[in-house]
Amino acid sequence: MKTFYVNGVNGNNIELVGDEHNHLKNVIRLNCGDQVKVVCGDDFNYFCTIMQINKNSTILKVDSKELNKANPKVNLTCYMALIKNDNLSLVVQKLTELGCSTFVPFESRYTVNKDKGTKIEKLNLITQQSLKQCGRSKPMVIKPTKKLTDLVNDLKQHDLIIFANETEKSENLNDVLMQNMNAKNIAIIVGCEGGFEQTEIDLLINNNAKSVTLGSRILRAETASIMLTAIILNFFKEYC
Ligand code: SAM
């Protein structure tokens, strides 16, 4: 059954407009009477019948709703330095599929690809598209871009902060996870193509981030964030 995303469900009728309406009408060409699934960012899947297909909107009737079972159970936030647009899009898509709850882009000393204001909208669209494919009803929340120096306050809300530090020689991810098995609100921090400046590394470590190595090979930033997300969510039993 095809899934559509709307910004909220209020009552028994849903109106699809814009891209979602266009997709239903002109791309997959559904008809009145067909069944579709709607998600809107809350905890439910809404099962609907198509009642009317108009020029600019489609009217659906909600037949039933059920609790969505694909939303993340583990609370993971990824703080990721801005990287090239296509790679950032890839990260947002894959982290949505893997079950990351929140994504916070940040600018650091070596960020080349600064945020000129359009990125968040684009990233929100990507997580919405990805959620329809993977079955979540809640998109990954994309927060506005911050400066690394302003992240420090946000970090206080987490009881485990794992910082992928390419200069780290000894601390490894497994040991840090084993020492923090009861963490509930977890964060990861991954740098951009150019990595971190030493003062940034010091700032993060002084604010409780656990610096870890991801091994002897330097990974691309997108590989590091996807790998860390999958390992951590698996450790905290998201995939059971
Ligand atoms: N320019 C840096 C260098 O040459 O050392 C590499 C930066 S790397 C491409 C981008 C980010 O991925 C890093 O800032 C770090 O967060 C993460 N990363 C990549 N490989 C890593 C590793 N082996 N251990 C820890 N973090 C790693």
C-alpha cells in the first residue's frame, strides 16, 4: 500500500496537496476507492480510502489507524558537521532508515560547505521521503545548523556523548559502550571532511564527550556517521 505524508491529521478527512497529491494523481495514478496509508509525524499509521481526486488536491477518508511499530525506541541524536550537499543528503536518508531520532548539523573550523539557509528545508524533505520508504511515521527531527561552539549547551541533555575523533589512539567504541550500558539519551558527534581543530577536540572532551577511535583507517564523514549510528543502535537493542 502506498504511503503519503501530511503535516497533521485532524478528524476523519485528509486533504493531500502539492507533491503528495501530484504523486498520487499523476505519477502512480491511483483512483477513487483505492486504499492508501498516511503518516503525519505522530505515533500512528492512518489507513484511508481515496474519496475524490481534484485538480489541486485529493480527499481521503480515514478508515482506521494503528500504532506505528517502526519508530525508533532508542533516543539517538547525531551532531554532524556540514559536509558536501550530496553526502549530507545521503547521511540524512540512511540515518532515517537506521532509526536515528534527531539530526543537528553544525559548522566547525574546517567546514567548507557553510549553511546558506536552504539546507534544512531540503534535509526535511529527504527525511520525509525516506520515512515513507522505511515505514516510520515520525521523521528524524532536523534541527537548525549551529556553530560547534554553541553545541556545548545542547550536549548537557545527553547521558552519553560519543565523539568520533580521528586523532584518538586508544579509547575504543566498544569499551565506552560497555561502560555506559544504561544510557538513555545518546549523542554522536562526527566531523566534516577536514576533521576537527585541536581546540574543538578539547572543547568537546571538556564537555563530557567520550572521544573514540573508529579504527586505524580514516573513514569519510558520511561513513563514520552511518557506521556509528548502526553500531550504537544495535548495542542498545533497537534492532531486536
Ligand atoms: N581530515 C581528517 C584527517 O585526515 O585526519 C579526517 C576527517 S574524516 C574524513 C571526517 C570525520 O569522520 C572525522 O572528523 C571523525 O569525526 C570521523 N572519523 C573518520 N575516521 C575516523 C576514525 N578512524 N576514528 C574516529 N573518527 C573518525
